[in-house]
Amino acid sequence: MEDDRHEAADVVLDELEHRSAVVGSYYPFQIRSRGANWSIRCVSTRDRQSNESSTGQECYIFCLLTSAIRDRRIQGQGIPDLERAMARHFQEIASEAAADVIGGVSVSFGWPRKEGTAFRPALQDLNRQLRLGTVHDSVPIWSNGREKDSGIDVVAWREFDDKRPGKLVLFGQVASGNDWTKKSVKADTPRFLSWFSQQPTHHYIPAIFIPFPQHHECAGSSEAAFEDVASAQAWLREQEFGLVIDRLRIVGAAARRLTSSASQSGGNTLTSVREWIDSALNEAKSAA
């Protein structure tokens, strides 16, 4: 029994050290070990300095709490409100991260939109910003009139100096629930593009944004090292979902963008995320 506990503790430590090594200064915890014993503590972000490292740490904590709520490890009367808000905040974080990944700009298109814009007006506004393709002059007869985002939550693109068509374009889906593997932006994008009489692009980068490590359900194998299995599964997911931007990838990308002058709404997003973190932590404390 004692050996089993030590083995389980070693597995946990290996995972924590992996996360720390991958995200670097964006990791919000300090791990201390002495012999067979180790401890972990949260790095305080109470000073609220909006530098890149602390912003990444706050994004990490947000994603961690989102995962805990998803797995029902935090429960309480305030959870429904937190869940509604976390979906909106994570989409904003994903949009900022997408802009950094693509090296350009992004639009948070998913429903519900902050401005409350209906689908077609939002699509026309996106079209004006993207400056590619042509939206149908009238609503297609196959439309059911209830479209929200047609499966596309984030659109990001990078212009070239000549400003001509042939831009780098990313279509992304944001998923924070347990059913994320049942979603694929590669399946939704053709339906989204059917709203254009002239499609903005034929080649694009499909992506999915998730607030947890994509290997979180990897059980390993007795016949191969854990990292080999996790890498093989990541390769397979890319075939199905496109670019998978998980927690360990999103925090750095979001932090760089949110603290840059290029971000249009970085300050507001950070304020909202910080308020949500405080509410989630208070809910966890009251339910403990």
C-alpha cells in the first residue's frame, strides 16, 4: 500500500514538472522537492501586475478552475453562473491566443457574442474586416433562421504586405466540456463557408482550443513510455481536429497577445477573467 502511494505521488510529480517545464514562467505554482518528499504552492498574483508572466499565470489558473468545474470538482449554488461566464471568457482568451498563433488579428465570433449581434450581421462585419470573399446577398433558402455561429467560434488571419487574397486564415472552435472530442471544426467549416457566394479561402488552418492538457485522459501503456503514447495520440488528434491548442499552449499565446499593444480588448478581458477567478475561488471555499 505504501509503495502504491509513493508510485502515485511520483506520477503526479512527473506531470506537474512536465507542465512547469512546458509553460515556464507562465506556470502559477512552485514545486519544491527534498528527497522523496515534495510540495507545491501557488505563486501569488494578487499584485495584479499586467506583465506577460503574471498574465499567463492568471490564464493558467482560469483554465485550471474551468477544468475543475467541468469535472465537478467544484460544486455550489453559484456554479451555473460561473459556467456561463467561463464559456464567454475562455472564448475571448482563445481569440487572443489565435491572433498570437497566426501572427495577425482575430475575431471572437462564437455565440453568444458580446455585442449580441445576430449571425448574418456578425458574418457581414467579419467579412468587412477579413476583406476576403463575398457573403450571399440574401439569406440562403436552406437557412433555418436559427444560426448562431455555424460552429465557428474564432477566426484569425494574417495579412501579407501586398494585401491580396491568399492570407493565412485560421478557423477555430472553442470547447471546454467533456464532449470536446465529439466536435471538429473541420466538419463545421464547410457549412460556415456556404454562407459565402465567393468563399474567402479554400485552404485554411483548422483549430480547436481547450482549457485542459490534451493528454489529460491518456492512460499510458505497459508497452511504451507515457510520452510516446501521449505524442502518438496528439498526432492522431491533429488528423481529426487540426491544430489542438490546449492549456499548455494557450496560456503563453494568450499572455503575449493580452499584454501587447496589438490587443484591442486585452485590459477588459483580463479584468473580467480576474473577477471570474475570484468568484470561482470563493465558490470553492464556501463549498469546501
